[in-house]
Amino acid sequence: MPALFVAVLMAGLIAGVISMVGGIDRSERGGARVKYLNLPTFGAAATVFGIVGYPLARYSTLHTGVIVGISAAAAAGAAAAMLGVIAGWAVPSANRKVKDPRYELQGHFARVSQAIAEGAAGEIEYSEEGATHRVRAKSLDERAIESGAEVVIERIEDGIAYVERWSKIAKQLELPA
């Protein structure tokens, strides 16, 4: 019986780590509406179920049904607390967060359509949602970039895209250009 509680505890910890790394999926945020069966809630419930159940199963003389009942009650409390945290803090906080429009295309690939002179603006062309867009562009490091070069957008501010050569970024990432 203790092995069951250890397995459930491990599953809960893994679910908790995945939840912390992944966060709350944007498609699950619907204003105040929260899905009751979600990974953070499962992780909290499973972790507490294992934490409470293991020592009871290992060191007490209680009947198996009583141990499972106590552990399940503690898990239900943990799940309710997690739902309270999500509904009362995480979802409202995420809904209040305002996206900075300057960085919406950060990391987007583009091609220089008009050469960017040293310290001056040129033009880039990029595709988004099936449409081709052209925008004035400057180099992040103020160096010239020839027409046809592949670049990556860092931000678009006041109608000007600030870009960096893809070859430079690939070298920093140690990727083939």
C-alpha cells in the first residue's frame, strides 16, 4: 500500500512541475471561468494524497479504507485550495496583463527588401497569416545590411522594425546559418 502513495505522490509532483513550466493554457482562460479538472489541481491533489497517505500506511495501524479516506479528504482540500489560487489570483492576473504590441513579432523571420544603410532605415518584407507586409527597418547594431539578407525582427516601434541578421543569431545559438 505505501508504494501506491509514493506513485501518486510522484505523479503529483510531475504534474506540478509541468504546470509550473507550462502555466495556464490561454485557451483555458475564459474570464472568471476556470476548468475544474486541470493539471495544477490534479498535481496538488495527487501530491497531498501521497504525502498524507504514505506515513499513515507505513506507520499507523489504521484500516486501509480509513487511510484512503483521510488521504482523499486531504487531497480534496488541496484541490479546492488550488482552484482558489487559480480562480482568485492566477486567472485575474493573467487577464490584466497587457501585451506590448512592439514585441508581437519578436523572433519573426523577414528578408531585407531595401538595403539598410549604416545608421539609417531600409525596408524589410515578412509574411504573417498568409499576407506579405513591408515595413521600414533599422539594424539593431546600426550596421548596414544588404538587400536580400535574412533577418529576425526584435521589435516594431513607431512604424520601424528593429532587426538583426539571422546569421548572427544563428552563430550565437550555434546553429547552422
